[in-house]
Amino acid sequence: MGNIMEQYDLAVIGGGPAGYTAADLASSEGLKTVLFEEAGLGGVCLNEGCVPTKVLLNSSKLLYSLKGGAAYGIQTGGGDLSISHESVLRRKEKVIRSLVAGVKAKLAGSGAAVIYGSAAISGQSDNKYIVTQLTGPDSGRRFEAARVLAAPGSAPIIPNIDGLSECLDSDFCVTSKETLSLSETPKNLVIVGGGVIGLELADYYNAAGSNVTVVELLDRIAYPMDGEIAKILLENLKKKGIAFRLATRFIKAAPGYVMTEPAAKPIGTGTKPAATGDMPADTAAKQTEAGDMQGCEKIPADKVLIAIGRKPRISGFGAEALGVQIERGAVLTDCYMRTNIPNIYAAGDINGKSMLAHTAYREAARAVRHMAGKPVKMDYGAIPSIVYTYPEAAGVGETEESASASGLSVKTITLPLRYSGRYVAESESGDGICKVLVNAKSGNLLGMHIIGSYASEIILSAAFMIESRWPAEALRELAFPHPTVGEAIREALYKI
């Protein structure tokens, strides 16, 4: 195992949003910090998730805008407009390199040490933890740290479906990682999963020329976003030519096609039932044979994207040996991101509470503040969620569905974004809305949901309003800049 070479106040395992944020902040607080990253700084978000997806979606948004440009006086010369997928991929790699370099410079500036390789907690010594480098240069090297923050992120969920393992091995079926780097756009793309990942990649590949079919177990898309917002988004995506199979089970994958069947019973927006993929493959096959085969559909495919969700990476960093408490497949943490083991923290996707990069940033900050003796509790009540399709959809706080399930009494107003002069000026036939939920007793803002242009940017103001617990009456007095799409918020507040 070798001798302990260096001692640190904090060892961070994982260099994604939670990990690199924690390392940067801890170093700035004067804690001697070492960060271990096995793949690339920035983690999944920067290298194969959030950021590269936005590069692709920006190209598709530009194409959609130009194709509808005649209504705005834009002359395109009558030629066919299309996406050069190869050029988009080149730009994606350029953006990733630039941002990874930025993270690297940030950590260097704060003084955090960066070790390229995986690592795990391998023991304890004098109330400190021994962290061993497992891969990369100098593997086997050991470090001693007073505290450890585990932030290894998440991995795609791969259901136990007949034929899927073989199709993944042959690259007929892929995850979002591979889909972001396909050398060619598939003629027929089937996407299993109608959540954020599936919808965003459906939007891009549809624009890039693929025939896209989305298969979703629920009878709606974008769960758990507001149901009305999801319905409007569905209609917009259908208008572009994306096909949907809702309340539909994915039961088999084979070269050239996937097999689906209707869900056994209507599936609403409540608890998601067990999918066929949760069963052993032979059991799923027997159910299919015993069921109504006339209800099955064979969907042709050149590629199949498996995008049913992600799961925390809870193994590999030493949790098992230490006895770190695991609950429902995620590391259990408190409001300061502490685990049940003293001085072991966990932040980001690993705790499964809100698997979003901006949540990871905030959790990392809360963990470091606690280490530095400046504790602030983590609050998940105003974490925005966004689908970066065209149009964008965003929400924060309670939905009508979640408020009802929690027994909250709310007042709701839904307002067309056409109340905004800027929206009318820029959206010839947009059907965007702004929905506001207010606590019927206190008058405080509980939730806000928007579909339309700039929704991803506008939702920040809504998150601030909810986080600050301001009553709607006070929010009406804010000076909303004119003309902006965000003015629809003020109009909605006046109608509460």
C-alpha cells in the first residue's frame, strides 16, 4: 500500500459539480483539499450531459427559428436548411474543452490539489481517513484526510429487458453518453423514456433529420413537472414530427427494432408502477406471451436511446466497509450533507434527493459551510427544474399535483404569455403560459411554472421569490423590466 504521502483537511472523491465546487470552496476557506477525478473534471454534467446537450439544442433551436423565419421577414433564399451534425459535434468538443480548462484553472487558483484517478476510503487512523488512489498515475498512493466528501455522481439506469444487454454490447442500444457523440444521425431513433434527457435529445435529433419515437411508461411526459405545462410541451413536440407512445412498456430490444406493449392499466401521474424492465427477462417475456399480443407494437429503429433515468453511484468509494447508511439506493444525508459516519459527507447525485447540477452546487456549498463552522441547512423547496427543448419548460416549487397530494390549499392562476408584449413580438403563434400557485392562507408564493421563450432564465426570479417567502401582494410591487416575457409573472400575481 505504500506510505502515507500527504495529509489533508478534506479529500473529495469525484470532480463533477458537487466535487469541484466543494474543493474550490473548501480551499478558499483555508482547508487543505485534494480532489480525485477518474474521468474528466466537470463530471457527467460538463462532459456528457448538461453542457454538451445545450450545444446540440442551441443548433436545433436556431434551425427551428430560421425555418419559421418567413413570418418575421427573414428571407432564406428558398434553399433547404439543415443541421451539419458533424459540425455540431466539433463545436460541442470545443465548448467542453474550454469549460473543463476553466474548472481546472478555478481549482488551481484556489489551491486545491487534483489527482486524476479513482479513489476510495480504505481505512482509518487516529480519527482520520485513509484514502487510496485506485487508478491512474501513482495508483496505490495513499492520503490521510480529516474529512471526506463523496461525490461520485450517478450512472444510467439499465432495465432488465429481453435482448437489451446484447444490444448495448453491439451499440444498437446506447445511453445518453454515446448519443451525444453519434458520428451520424440515425434514420430511425427510438428513445425509451420521456423525461428531461429523452425529450431534449428527441428535440435535437428530430431537427437533425431523424425519425424520432419516444416510448414512455407514464401517460404523460416530463414527470414530475406541472401537468398542464407537460401537455403543452407534448403538443409542441408532436407538431415538429416527434412521435410518442405513452402509457407504453418497452419489453424487448433486437437489432433493427424494439417491441412495446400497452401498460397493463391506465397509468396516471401518481407513483410510477414497476416497469417490465424491473422483472427478470424470462418473466417479462412470459407476461408478453400471455398478454394481448395484438396490442404489441414492433417499432423499427437504427438506434435506441435508453433514457429512463439515472441512479446514484453508491459503490466504489468505500461506503460498504465504513457502514455508510444507504436508503433506497442512495447515501442518506442530513441537512448539512453529513452521512451517519462522522466527518463523511456526501453531495450531488449520490444522495438521490435532487439529481440536478445546480442542486449539487448548493449541496456542496452547504457541506463546506458546515465543515468551516458556518452551518446553513440545505433546503430543497425552491430548486428549479428545466427542460431545454424549444420551447423551454421550467418550474419551481409546488405543482398543482404535489400541492394536492400534500393537502395544501392553494390559489392558482394560469396566464397566457401573450400578456407580455415581448412574447407577442417574438412568438408568432406561441402557446406559452405562466402558472402561479399561492398559499391560500398565507398568500406566499408556493410554485411557478412556465413554458415559452426564456423560461430557463425567468425561473430564477421565481425561485428567489419562493425562497424568500414573499407574499404575492408584496411581489406585485416589484418593478418588472419592460418589455420582457417575465412581465407575465406580475400580470399573474395581480390576478391572484
